[in-house]
Amino acid sequence: MTNRIAVVGREALLMVGAMAGGLCVLAAHLLKLFWRVLPVFLLLYGFVQFLARNPAIRDWLFLHFGQGGTAAILIGGTLLCLRRLMK
């Protein structure tokens, strides 16, 4: 009986170790992906902030992209949201 309990306990510990190891590998891959994507997100955020805070560029974008279309709606909506958030 004691031997069976030891075997079950050993299998449970093995499964917990395998799950923990799998989670560590997944976390390492996600961290590597985040490390590669983070500079792109920071550059994009800085560029959008520059566009939203510069009145001349913001007005030009609203003037030229205010005609319609998917890209115009996305750019105009983003700038409008940022403009409202900064008030």
C-alpha cells in the first residue's frame, strides 16, 4: 500500500514539474516576443503622441483624412480620441 502511494505521489510531482516547466518555457517565449515588439510599440506610441500634440500636423491630418475611407476613419478616430483625452 505504501509503495502505491509513493508511486502516485511521484507521478503527481512529475506532472506538476512538467506543467511548471511548460509554463516557464511559455513565459520565456512570451518575454522574448515582448522584448522584440516593445520598441516598435514605443516608437508607434511616440509618433502618435507627436501627431496628436502638434496642432499644425493634427489640423492637416484632419483636413486631408476627413474625406472618408477606412484609413481616414482609423486615423481620424485615433486623433479625435487622443485630442479628447488631452483636454
